[in-house]
Amino acid sequence: MHLIQKKAALGIKGLTILCVVLGLFTNAEPAQDAEGELTFLKLKLESLKDRIRHLCNQYSDLAHNCSAPAINCTECPDGWVHVGDHCFVLSKDTDGWLNSTLKCKDIGGHLAILTTKEEHDALEKEARRIGTFNPFYWLGLTDIENEGNWKWVDNSTLQVSFWNTLKSEPDNNESAGKAGEDCAVVDTQNQNWYDVPCSFQYRRICQMDAIPLK
């Protein structure tokens, strides 16, 4: 009887978390235009599917092995930095921009969309805690489709920027080839952005929405 009650409780908890996660999807603010809204919603949907799948696997395993330790619900996954309504994680490996977008998607997120000083402060602190020779990390920002028209990976247009204007960034320098510089990185030591070739190898910052627990 105790085992049945525990499994029932787990089912209720799992359903509650599922409803909360789906609530994030329905309450998300889409981009303004129709095409942007569709891209934004697809990104959200894929991210939430991955997170729901992960939660279901956790609770399924726990239900079949009630001797396993309880899973504590938190706003962000373990190892992620919680800032406002978002969760961020800094990778340890390097890759090009396109592969980095896919790797963030694989863990239920997307490349970071940074819009506040608070987010930059928190990520600078985390990068210093981790320690790295190269302080540059990929952002989810590119003008690869239309030079000079910078957009985030959710297809929203750049509104607030942190470019290093003292060095005339973004400058689309062709020193690395005719393709120019169509992807953005953040220097976590000074919180400035730079445009660089998308083929360069950098670490990445992945982002997902935090799960509200209250």
C-alpha cells in the first residue's frame, strides 16, 4: 500500500511539473511579426519537449525504484545559473556557432539571449568561478541572413546591445575571409560583445526559461 501511495504521489508531482512547464509555453511572449512568432514558438516548443522528456524519465525511474533519493525541484537544472526568469550554463568545450546552437538545443535550451546588465554580471561571475584562458563565449545573435540586421535565435530583433563601441564593434572585419563576421560572442571579463566569423571555435552560453515554483 505504501508503495502504491508513493507512486501515486509521484504521478501527481510529475503532472504538476508538466502543467507548470506547459504554462511557460502558453505564457511566453512571442516576437512581433508572424514569421518571428512562429520561429519563437517552435524554439519554445522544442525546448519544452526536451525538458518534459527529461522530467518524465526522472520520475519514471524513481517510480520504479522507490529506494532512490528524492528529486528536489528547483527553478533551474543543477549547475545552471538562475538570473531573473532564465537559467544559463557555460560550456566547457568549444565549437563553431552553428554546432553550438545544436548543442544547446540538445540539452533543452538555446544559445543565450542577453538583454540586461544583471545577466552579464551573473555570467561574468560564473565565468571567473569556472576559470578559463579564453573568456569569449558564443551568444545566440547573428546577422548571417542580412548583414547589419542582428537577430537573436528566437528571431527577435536586437534592441539592447553591449557592443564594444570603442573598438567599432560590430565591424564585419574580413581578416578571417570574405565571409566576414556574422556571429556574436561576449567577453565575460568586460561584458562587451564582438562580431566574429561563425566558424571560429568558442565556448557557448546556453539558456532556458526558469520553472516558477511559486
